[in-house]
Amino acid sequence: TVLPDLSSCLSGSREQKTLMIAVFILFLLANLALLVPASVFAIEVLAGATRRGHAPAALPGRRPGVAVLVPAHQEEAGIGETVTALRAQLGPADRLLVVADNCSDETAALARSAGAEVVERRDPDRRGKGYALDFGVRHLEASPPEIVLIVDADCTLAAGAIDRLAVEAVASRRPVQGCYLMAVPPGGGIGMQVAEFAFLVKNRIRPAGLHRLGLPCHLTGTGMAFPWAVLRDADLAHGSLVEDMKLGLDLAMKGTAPRYCESARIHSYFPYSQTGAATQRRRWEEGHLGLLALAFSRLPGALAARQPGSVALTLDILVPPLTLLLLFVGAAWLVTGAATLMLGLPALVWGIASANLVLLLLSLALAWHVFGRAVLPARSLVLVVPYVLQKLRLYGGMALGSRSRGWVRTDRQGPKE
């Protein structure tokens, strides 16, 4: 009944009325399209933020043999400390393999001296974490472990994390993703607090919401445990900037979607420098946006196959990075409101745009109230403005064709004395 009402309230020629109806349909479809990611985000946050924490349950089964696989590129500054910390959680039958990928520094030598098994890969034309992981998996084929645990070279695992991930992976016969969080480094400044909150929403609250709903989660790049049979045949050798998300989606389509384990914690720090932080953000944002087309193409197949896990992960990928989603929804609300007032469009479209904005803002408020106040105190909320402005510059550069190339180690050097 909306279209006849719209047509009757217009004056002018038939062509003008047709044009106004087309404008109305355009705004309607655009805001309905934004309703999908806004609703997915809100549902995940509501389920995750209202989930009460509890002490980790006892390990449900035997501890299988584990091979920890660490892809490393130019990591001489911290690889020794990482290897030492990982070895403290390993048993005598476990392995720790470092893949020194296209390194020109002392990464390989320092990893060996710290007690790791090391293989070196040199292929300047095929650069990326995915290629390093594939190289490591092929090396493990000679004596395959029950479980392979992938850990980035700049991460720290909480006590017991390896045991918990390994036990859950062997019991479920599925990949298991731990809770990977990044924090502001000591002396890193308060400007990174907004980024820490955004990371908390992405890697803790939303996966916890999916888990509570009985759905799988995305792989987040580190703290990932795989049964050997699952990882052995996975498509790893590619240069995707978000090889973890692509791998999780691939595995979900095969019926082995990852599951979330909040009690296994993995920690890392954001880069100290603005340059390092910008490099990291660009890589993540470009990779996520690059997966949108893949997610769109796979959604019909997941729906046809009646795979709830695949559908959930595909819809989750269709949620753009948080700042971009806020910008889209906010801009749609403003433009739709202006068009409604100036052109006399029915209020239905602005109602949908308003619902999108309210859903998003209330979800963020809930996430902040339950989990985010310690990370981003109320007095620091003003930092959201410069953070959004930085993201606008990032998106502007991407729109102009600026792209990340290859596997570039994130600058994590601390402030000089």
C-alpha cells in the first residue's frame, strides 16, 4: 500500500511520479540492505554481552599430542621470548616448529637457540602468512601430530591455553579458536583505547554471542587448534590478507566449522607507533572488505545446503568493520531523513534507517557497559572522534587505490629510551 500512497501524494507528470517512486525504492533497498549487518551485529552483541562469565570447566578428555606452528617474518626482536613461553606449556612428546619465512634477520637462529625446531622458507614471489603455514604443515606431514596449534610470533598464551585448545579440538574433531585480545602497550598512549574496545567487541563479545547461540565462530589468526585431518587438506597457500577468516569459511562449507573457546586466552599488544598501527589497521580492513564478495557468492550455497554454521559465518563476514558500519548507517540515516523531508517520501524508509542506527548504538552501549568500561572509561569516550577521523583517512586512501602488498611485519618497536 505504500507505493500507491506515494504516487497519490505527488504532483507533476507521470515521469516525475515514476522517478519519485524509483527514488523511494532505491532508499528502501539501501536501508534494508544495511538492516542485515546491523541486525547480525546486534544479535551477536546481545547474546555475547548478556552471557555471564564462569570458571572454566575441567578439561573434558585426554590431552593429545600437539605441534605448535609459529609462522614468523622478521621477528628477531621477540621470537626467543615467544619460544621460551610456549615451551613452558608443552609436554615431552609435543613439538614446536617455527617457520622463518623470507627472513633476512636472526629470526631462525634465535628461535633455534631458544629450543624450537626451525625450517626456513625463501620465496620472494609468494609472500604471506598463508604460504608460511602451508610450508609448515607440509613439513609436519612426515610425522603428523594429532593437533596443530597455530600461534603468531608476537603473542602470549595464558597458562593452560594449549591444553584446553588441544583437548577441545580432539574431542569435537573441529578447529577451536581461543579468545585472542589485543591491548594498549605500556607507554602506548590512551589514543589506542578505542581500538582496544573495538577489538574486544570483534574477538570476544561477538564470538561469545555466536557460541551461546550454538553457532561457530571465525578464526582470528592465532590461538587456533586444528585436528590434523582437518588442517592437512585445508587451502592455506595463498596471499589473502585475512587468511584466517577465509580458512574458517572454507572449513565451515566442508562441515568442520570452528568453535569458540573463551577460556583459552591469547594476548598481544598493538603497535607502539602510529605507522605500525596504521599498517596493521589497513591490512585488516582491506582483507575483510576483500572477503565481502566471497561471502556474497557463498551465501546462496550455504542456504541451499541448509548449513547453519556456514550461513552464520557468511552473515558475520557481511558485517563491515565497526567504524565503516557506523559511517554507513549514520550517513544513510542523515541522507534518508533529508530526502524524506525534502521530497515528501513516506516515513517508512526513514523509520528503517532510524531502526538501523538505534540497533547499532544500543548494541555498542551494551557492549561498552558490560565489558568496555575498564578498557575505555567514560572520560575517554571523546577519543572516538579522532579514531573515526583516522579511519576516514584510511578509507579515503583505500578508495584512491592504495593497497597493502605482501607480508610486512607490523612495527612493534617500543618508545626509545
